Amino acid sequence: MVAEKTAKKLFSVTLRVWRQAGPAQAGRFVDYPAANVNPDMSFLELLDVVNDGLTVKGEEPIAFAHDCREGICGTCSCTINGKPHGPGHGIATCQLYLRSFREGDVIVVEPFRARAFPLVKDLVVDRSAFDKIQQAGGFISVRAGTAPDANSAPVPKRDADLAMDAATCIGCGACVAACKNSSAMLFVAAKVSHLGLLPQGQPERDSRVLAMVQTMDEAGFGSCTNQYECSAVCPKLISHDFIARMNRDYVKALFKSRFQPVSLGGGGGAG
């Protein structure tokens, strides 16, 4: 009797998945029925089940990216029913469970759509543009990590908390996919603010923001129009306030660069 009460009610859904063999091929939506699925399954487990069925039938499985399946790698990003990472708040695609859907639902799954994220195959996009932005300035040159160093430069709690909030960015690209202009401002702002709030990040503070913003523009991301779609879908709930902080840093750095040379190591700059 207890087992009957605790048993989960299975249900059926239909996956409407974007299939595209490659960037040069035409793509289309294809429907795949998924019967008797457990509501406690994650969305990626559902894709695994569907792919198992396709493999048995000798068909090409759906290509999708994933790694940790714990909401920290940022690779399992999909647009589900028109929203990056699907329904829910503060979760990545791998943390989305089928209990968010109902019997008979048609779940539309497609890749992130942005010029700077070219499609690789099916639900996989190339997000190496984020890597280039990070390489342009997301680093520090001072030696850090030793116990004496940690104690020699006290950090105000407010700054430490803000830095930690910014550092939670996993670079999934949901902010870009949600923005009508495909802006990467929330991602860049998080990376700039994370280091800019800490003493160890001060030597490259000006060059960092100039280089990362320029690299963002060169990668083909759009402009920010402050409508906050980015923060609304961020799986780590990173605030759009970081964008304003980065804008202030950028204006200051640009002003100083006109009066004194700014070393831009790593990736050019916006001066």
C-alpha cells in the first residue's frame, strides 16, 4: 500500500526537436514521442531516453552538449518552449525536471540562436566567442593563492559578496539567447566585475574592461537595451546591476586611455 502511494505517475510527452546536420545544411523540427516517462527525470535524461530509442531503430541520435549535469558547467544549454533553459527560475537545462510538464505536452527544443553562437549540429552551438572574451582580459597577473597573500589585503564584505555573485557565472550563454539583440553584456559584466571588485584585480582593471568589451563587439554580439531579459533567465541569478558597474568602469578606463597609455595585454581594446 505504501509503495502504491509513493509510486510516481508516468506520463507521455512529445519532443519537437530542431534537427540540423550542420551549419551548411537546412534544419527542421522533428517530433519524437516519449511514452511512460518519470516526472523525476531530468530533461537531459529524457533526451537520453529518446536517443536510446533512435539508436535501436538505426536513426541518428539528437546531438546535444552536456558535461557535469549538476548546473555548473554551462554546456547543456537549450531553448525549451521559447525560453533558454526552459521553465523554472535559476536553473540550467540539466536541472529542469519533467514534473514541470504535463501529460500530452509538446515540448519544443531548439539551440541558442545568436550570430556569435554558430550552430554545430542539432542542439549544439559553438560558444568559443565567450572563451575569446575571457582570454582577452579575464585574468590577473599578480601572484595569488598563498595564505599570507589572502590575509594581507582585507576585502570589505560587500565587495567580497558582490565578487562571489559575479563569479557564479557559468558562461552558458542563456543571457545572449534571451536578448533580442543577442547581447553578451551580462556575461562580460560578470567577468569584469568579479575581478574588478577584488584587490588582486586592480592592476589590469582598466585594460581588462577595454579589451573584453572590444572583443565582445568583434565577436558579433549585439548591444544592450536594458530590458533585462538576460538576468531573468540567468541560471545563477546574476543581477543586471553588474552591467551598470561595467559601464562605469569602461567610461573611466576609456577616459584615462586618452591621457595615458593603457596596456591591453591579451586581446586588444576599445580605445
